[in-house]
Amino acid sequence: MPEFLKLIPPQIAISLMEDALGDVKRSKESILTEESYGFIVAEDIIAPQSLPSFFRSTVDGYAVRSIDTFGSSSSMPAFLEIIGEVEMGNSALNELEPGQVVVIHTGGMLPETADAVVMVEDSQRLSEKELEIYKAVSHGENVLNPGEDVKAGEVIIKSGTMIRSVEIGGLMALGIVSVPVVINPKIAIISSGDEIVSPEKDVKNGLVRDVNSYMLSALISQWGGTPVKYGIIPDNLETLLSISMKAFNDCDMVVFTAGSSVSIRDITADAIRSLGDPGVIVHGVNIRPGKPTILAVCKGKPVIGLPGNPVSAFVTANIFVQNTINQLLGMQIPIIEDRIIAKLETNISSKAGREDWVPIKLKRSHDGLIAEPIFARSNFIFSLVAADGLICIAPDKTGLNAGEEVIIKTFQ
């Protein structure tokens, strides 16, 4: 298996996979905006109107002609006539003549001849019709202009954006009650190994319960995919080939999770090759844990083989599976990621030339967060359960020192 002996740095492996997958044809559908949280926008969304659509007050007070307040101060107030009130939700019917004002509330529509608003606290009402103003206002003060937030015809949400609560609010403000989104890709999960049994079974005689299918399903759902489990497949090439082809035909992507022995890796690689060209792109990544990872593209569909050990599968899924799902969705990668800075509690050694990922438990101290490494083997799932995140040791380092600031990639 010569290709496995040539370990590739993770970032190069990602680039090779992205290039091999190329442009992805995505299916889309229109769904209710109120139900679109977490979906990816399928096409640019254009503002159908300006927002605000009229001149609005930003404060409670009095709509005025700013020229009528010129020179006003506490020692020399301006005296103006109150001629009415702008009712919320209605057009401002009053047109101001020189020396006139109307009562207005936050969000209210200014009369056509008004160009500013005096705040309540900068005025005093002398009677039902008389107002004293202690502070001059300039043109446009305390006023939102039409289109100041969004202009009609402007791209308000770009294709590839993940819809959050704020996007939903913005769409509703413009009356956009349905939105085109990318249909979540179906991701097949195939777990193989003679020693793997379903979680409800008793474990004896060398058997272990299936962890990865369920952990990967949760991760795939979190990343915007629809997981489809194809059960536990024995270490038999003929059976694996049959199930792999069915999963490949049914889904948009296939993820294998298998044992780490050379023979099982061979079976998984052979099954992947049978799915079509160009086939295996990467077989072996210079990373710990997760060296046996397989990346492939078959007939335009991504296929990934993950190690069987749960920690290895989790780490490599977070690097390769998540990135590939993002590409399937056409997702714009957010600039802000779920990362936390903390000080390392103890030294961590590493091998130069290899990217190492270590689970971390966070603790609070009087001077900030402390990152406590969790040293465990890659088949210990509860090393992840106890962790708050992972740190990456770059391949150009031989370790990290106690007291050093580290960046923790948090996970849910």
C-alpha cells in the first residue's frame, strides 16, 4: 500500500480534496424564513425596498424644522407652537409652518417639512400648545433617513451565508417571508469491523459498541448535513462493496469509519476505488490522531474514510468532513470561529513535521483561563467527553510549554 506510506500535511490534503471535488451542483428549495435558521442561502438576496422606507425619529420628542431651533440654549430658549402628534403606524399628516412642531415618538414618521427631532429632555412643555426648546438641533439630527439601513436593489445576504437569528430578523423587516436555501446534503455513514456491535448489545469476547456512527451523525447534523446510517458492515469486501454502492447512489457523500489495521484499511480503500474515478486522492495524513484518513472523489462525489478509534474519527471529521460539507453547501466560512485563548497548564511534547491535536479541559483561575491537556489514547471516547475543546500543535513545533498561550477550538 505505497500511497499510505506517503503522509501528506493536512492543509495540502484539504486543498487536494477541494480541487478534485471542484464546483458542486447544489439543489435548492424555498422555505419559510421563520424556519430557515441554520440553513445556507442558495442565491444572493436582493432588498425589494429601502429600509427605513420613510424618515423616522430615533427618539421621543418633537419633530421640528431645524432652522427654528437655531441659537436655542437654556439661557435663550426657542418658543414654538405644538400643532399635533404623529400617531404610531400612521402617516404624518401635519406639514410644519415656521415656528411649529409636532409630538413624535421613537420610530414615528416625520412630517414632510420637518428635518430634525428635539429630544424630550431638551425641551419643556409650557402648555398644550406651547413648547420651550433649550438645545438647537441640526439638519437630520435624531432622524433615520430612507435607505440608511438598506437601499432597494442592494444585496443584503450573499449566497453561501448561514442564516442566523439576525438574518431572519432582517428578512422579516423587508417582508421576505420565504428564502431560497441549499438542500442539506445527505451524508452516508458506513461503520465496518467484525468487532463492532450496536449499542444495545452486550459486549463480550472482544466486541465493542458502535460509537462513531452516532457521534458522526450528530456532527454531520450540526454542520448542515443529513446523516444516513447504513449499519455495521463486517470486514468482508464483497459485503462492503455492495453496501458502499447503495450508499453512494443514495447520498451526496459517503463517510466510512473503519478499524485501523492495515488489512481493514485496504478493504476500505478498495471499496472506495470501486465507486468510480478519480478515486482515492489521499491515503494517509501527517496528523495525530488520524493518520490513516482516506480522502477520495468518485464520479464527482466526495468519499472519506476515517479511522475507527473515536478520538481519531472525531478529530479528522472536524478537519476533513466538516470542510467537505461546507464545500457541498457552498458555505462562506465565517471569519469568527469558536475559539478561546487560554494559558497551558503543563508542557506538551510533539513530533516535528506532524500536526498534533490534543483534547483540553478549561479551568478558571484568578488571572484567566487555564488549559489542562487530557492525555489519552485515541480509542478513549471519554477523553473527549471530559474535554472543552482541542488545541493544534503545528508541524514546525516539537511541543508547547507550560504558561504559553494557546488557541482552543471549542466543540459542541
